[in-house]
Amino acid sequence: MKITKRILLIIVIIQSLILNANSFSTNDHRIAVLVNDQIITSYDVVQRMKMGAILSGIDITAENNNQILNSVVDELIKENLKNQKIQEYDISVSEEEYLQQELLFYRNNPFNKEDLNRVFELNEVKYSEFKKYLMDGISWQKLISGMYYRLTSTSEIEIQEIIMKNPNISKEKAREMIVQKQLDLKSDKMIRDLFNEATIEYK
């Protein structure tokens, strides 16, 4: 599979760059950030950098390493804040819900589970980190939907505007897109509010 070989080559090349640049090892669990007294370790950061590079196929270079590092730390902080809210509302994800999301992921991406597992293993990325990433996404969507779905609304004008731009889309799909956009806006606002209210310490 050509794309898998390219991803594998990218990660093998960049792994030493990431670890050397930040003085981390794959077993390094030093505290990198405290988010409301919840810990994000240097190991978490390295795992996410490598996982993100594998999934997106990006090249991490000396020029963009710090930018990607900062982006990953910011992403992990927001995920940590989301998880705190998810725990507050006791949101859970069933194995069936996870498997459906995993199947959807592979349908929408140019690799399969076997290939991804192999690349993860060769680059010391735990598949459990990827599973947690998907499950966190499901949990957050369930939380936002539970809190705000009843407040969403759609109009016939909005639906027709979407269908005019995408003639192959059904009215129901157009309605779902409008609702999801409204939920995404609510999600973004909640994340900003959580971030602004949080106590964040960079170590």
C-alpha cells in the first residue's frame, strides 16, 4: 500500500527529530502541562505528535516542529478540558458505538486497521491512544447533542440553500448538516469558555 509506505517513511525519519528536539523518550512521563490539576505528560505529547503525523501524512521538519508541538499541546489541553466536562456529566460510550465510529473512520481514510496497527507498532504509538481519541470525540458529541440538540432549529430556506449548492443531497441530510453546524458552534463556544476559566500551568 503506497500511502502506508510513505507514512511509515515519514514517521521513521521524524521520530528522532521530535524526540531529540524536545529531549523526550518514549517512556518519558514528565509533566508537561497541568490543566485544573489534571496532568498532560511529555509522553502524551509525543504520542499525539506521532499519531497526528501518521493519520495526516504530514512531514514534520526542523522548521515546523515547534509549530506542530504547540498545536498538539493546545489540542491536548482542550481535550483534557472536554474530558473533565464529560466526566462531570457521566457520559459513556458503548463498544458498539465505538466500533461504528472506527468503521466510519476507515471508510473515510486511505488505510485499513491492519495497516494502521502495523505503522503504529513500528513507531511505538499505542493503538489504545487512537481508540481513546475516537472515543473522546464520540463522548464530546454526545454531551453537546444532549445539552443543545433541543435548542437547534432548521428552516426550509436554509435547507433549500444547501440543496441548491449540493443537488445530490437529500432534505434530511441537509437538515442534519444545519443542525450539526449549530452544534459545532455551541461546542466551540463551550471549549473557549472552559479554556478561559481553566487554570493552566506549563512546566
